[in-house]
Amino acid sequence: MLLPDKHITFAESLLGLGAYVLETLSTPMTIDQVWRSFEKSRGADYPAFHSFDNLVLAVDSLYALGILSLNEDGKLSRYEVSKRHATN
């Protein structure tokens, strides 16, 4: 369920849910705020069902990959790569 395959669409995979999380995090948010945003967009903007557990797994995966960080206020934010690090 982490990756899409023959029987699991991209939207149903944790990778697809992670992409939604990254798109949602234009500003730092708590996990509860991300969940509320997902619940509002479920059906119309996001075609697959996911539980809160799946959201936590997607966030954990993004954090382990170094794509998300947790700030001092306990909010999730996208890890911004500086241009100096990107060129090395």
C-alpha cells in the first residue's frame, strides 16, 4: 500500500497521500490541521479513502526521507533545501 501497483491506484497509496500532504503544507500545520484539510477535500479533490492512521504513516515516511520537518511549535513543514546544498 506504500506504492501504487496493478491493483492500488496512486491516490490509494501512501505515496499519493504523501504528495497531497506536501501540497497542503504551504504553511506549517499540525497533523490535526492536515487531517481536517484532507477530510474537507475527500471525495471532490481527493478520490481515495484514507484513515488517520494512513495519514500518520505517510507523514512518517516523508519525515524519514527528510522531506518534512517538525518546527519548535510542533507543526509540520516542508524541508526547504537551500541552493547551496542543492549544488553540492
